Amino acid sequence: MAVVPLVLLYVFMLVTDYLPTKKELAVKERIIYLLLFSVGLCVLVLYLLDIPIPGPSKPIKSAVEKILFIADSIF
């Protein structure tokens, strides 16, 4: 039930924040704005539905280990 007010809030934010500046933004800026807007909405809907959201720490740690050639024994 809390999803409906959240979606209405996001629609209100889209109308008041994005639409007035739509013509001023470049295409890449519009894409990034809408992508981040959509990701934020999806994460909040998942949170409201009690679906666990995985944290980004494990992928970041493995990426840094691969980039810096760090062995697992250090951590």
C-alpha cells in the first residue's frame, strides 16, 4: 500500500523538477537524470516490498582486488 504514495511522489517530483528543465538539458544529461531517477524509484519500491537489496561492498572489494592484484589472505 505504501508503493502508491511513493509512485505519486515520484510523479510529482518528475513534473516539478524534470519537465521544466527538459529543454535546457542535453541528451546525455537527460538520460543520466532519468536513469538515476528510475534506479532510486526501483530501490525504494524493493525496500517497501521487503525484498533484500544486496550491498555493493562485495563487488567493489573484488574489483579492487583484481585491479590491484591483492591476494585474499590480506583481507
